[in-house]
Amino acid sequence: MKPLAAVTAGPSALAALRSDLVGEVAVALEPDMTAPGGGITVIRGARWSSHALEEIRGWLAGTGAEYLLWILDGAPELLDVERLVQCARDSGAAITYSDYVDVAGDVRPHPLVDYQPGSLRDDFDFGAVVLLRADRVLQVETTAGLACGGWYDLRLRLSEGGEILRVPEPLYQMVEGDGRATGDRVFDYVDPRRREYQIEMERVASAHLDRIGALLPPPEDPLLPDDRDFPVTASVIVPVKDRVETIGDAVASALGQEARFDFNVLVVDNHSSDGTGEKLDAIAAADRRLVRLEPKRHDLGIGGCWQLAIDHDACGRYAVQLDSDDLYDGTGVLARVVSELERGFALVIGSYTTVDFDLAPRPPGLVDHREWTAANGHNNALRIAGLGAPRAFHVPTLRAVGFPNVSYGEDYAVALRLSRSYRIGRIYESLYWCRRWQGNTDSALPLETSNRYHAYKDRLRTIELAARRAQRGP
């Protein structure tokens, strides 16, 4: 008997299964797809549904195979399935996956990211090919009634009782399926057209957190006391480097806020060399509420700039975010955010509208993170890529947590930590115009940078999972 049973995502992938190790083959088809001939087993059902998964498991049980080779997407050409099986056997991994070669245009390697406990985001990229231990697939108890979360549910359950192993070798080749730039993909997880999908994925992720002892009740810790005098009630914090084209608009929108309390604007100019500093000095000469801070250090990322600002004597009791590319949507934003913070939240997160450089609307438009709920948002935060903007903080509590000195994920790190212990407030009206243009740092990331960013957020989740499991206890 051959050790592999294979299931493909459609007839186009059948050609991939040219290996002496592959025995029985099944094709998973959507209800309206045409079945191939040749005696191939056909499994009908919505692609990632519980029903389709159970059909696959029933078929797999009858094959007697040692492993299930699952082609998740596309039509990859397998280059070394023997090596994939060897690594799976030697490691005993429940799921084994590998890097691949992208043959779209220039042929180039496509490395993936190592799986870790914090890789529980539902969009984790396994590539197109995974090898699953058949006995583990058949042993786990899966969730019924999922319209699109069957694979997500299965791989989380497999991760609970076995290793998920990446082989850092290109063992197949394919045309990479999503050729969009990172700046276009970054909003997929908050697309309002996928609301039912998000609800189902949250349910699957929360059940996983509960099974591993990391699901927490809503946080109730009190805010930390104000431990020193504050010169103003609120400070708008703007980290910047080389944004002479946009910093004037950003600062003007901050200084133009109307509020019943005193506030200032702290711009951390991280050694700009394009005239940004000179522009800020000119504005500050006319309005003393603008404080330009220049770090003594030259190694600060965005998180380090935030830390410098919140530790500065000029910082107010509340710190409110404004990115150097962006603008507040009106003159009442600061007052609106502070009024919410005064209700006892450690962090308040608003909503924003995406626009181009000239402030014309562009997709996806309003980003309001309505997946957040007071009851479970702090748990669901471990599944999604971010919690939204603009962010505003109770500074004494924020100082106790602090920012990591990085330029990607620093906001997510702080939000995860605060959401574990403190109440988070949400504002679902648009407060902020988020400019999406070629100058954005995430507009078109190289693969290596994108992988590093994904791995960092996965590591943050891994750390947070350990802390939450310890907090929940046995």
C-alpha cells in the first residue's frame, strides 16, 4: 500500500500528483464544479466547510494511508514529495509544509514562515501543499456546522497535540496565487463583505484558546494611578522621519483641534534629513503647543519614538496617536477620544477612512473593526492582524507596559498586553483620514520583510499566549 492519499483543491491540481508514493486520490469540488473522469473520487461541499472536511476524513479512513497529502490551492508541481515524507516521519509532525519556488515571471524562491504557538491567525500561509498525519486527522474531534472554517479548525486542533513543521527547502513549484502588493492585502481581514467569515473564525479561534487554557474573561484591572503631574490633559503623539510632504498637514490637523482642556502636540523627529525638521521648527515658532523632540539615539524605531514621547515631561495624562501621513477627520476628534478615555479605559481605538494622497476615498474606505466585542475582543485580538486606529492611551498605565523598539507591530504588542488586563474602548465613527500612497512603509513590502513582520506578530502572540495561560491557571 502506498503511504500517501492525496486530496486536491480541484481538477487542475491532479497533474501535480506524479509520485510513486501517492496511492488513492480525491478531488474536493464546490457543488457547481464539473467532476473529472477516470474514476477519481469526488468530494462535494463548500471548500473549507465542516461537511467537506468530514467527507475527506471518511474517505481517508478507507484508504489506510499513513499521510494525507493535501493540495490546498492552485496547481503546484511537486518536486520532492519524498523529502517531505522523510521530514514528516523523522519529526513525527502532525502537519508538515515547505517552502516553494515561485515561477510567475522570474523564477525565485518563496520562503514561508515557521509555525509557532502564536501562529493562530486564520490567514497563516502554509503555501499550497501540506502533509498531514492520517492517524491524527482521524483522531481529532472537529467542529460541526462550519461554513468555511473546517481547515482552520482542523489545523488548530492538530497543533494542540503535535508539532507543525516547516521544511525550509523548496519542495514544489507554483505560480504564487495572490500577486497583490502588501498595501492592498493589508485590509483583507476587516473587509465588511466577510463579516460572517470573521464571526465563524472568531468562534473557532476562541474554542482553541479555551482548549489550551488561554481564553480569559473580560479584563477588570483598575487603571494605574497618576503618579506625577501632567502639564496638559492630552498630547497628540506624532513620530516622523522624512515626511516633509505630509507632516505640515498632520500637525495642522492636530493643532486645529477644539477642546475644553489644554493639549499639546509632541512630534518625535527621528533625525529627518529632508526638511521635515525645519518645517516643524517654523510651525513651533508660531504655536508653542507644538513640541519637537529629537532623540539622542539613532537606533529608535516607531515604538522607541513613542516611548520617548510618553516618558517626556511635556506629555499629558492621555496620549493620542497621529501618524505623520494622516489627518484627523474634523476638529472634534481629540475631545471625542478623551471623553471616552475618561470613562476608565486604558486604551481607546477609533475608526478611520482610507484615502489617497489628495484625500480622495479609496478602498476599503471605512475601517471600523466591528469584530471587536466587549465580551471577547481581548481574546479575538490574538487571531487578527491589528486592532485599528487612531489609538489613545491612559499614559500612567501605558508607561507601565511600554513600547517595544520596533517599527512594525509596536502598536499590536501594546494593545495585546493592555487588552489582557484592562478595558478597551471603541469608537466606530471615522475619526481619521488614513492616506494610502507609495510613501507608506507597508505599501509594497519585499517578501523577506513581509515574512519578518508576520513572524514578529506571531512571536508576540506566542508570548501573550504563555502569559494568558499562566494567568488563567490550571
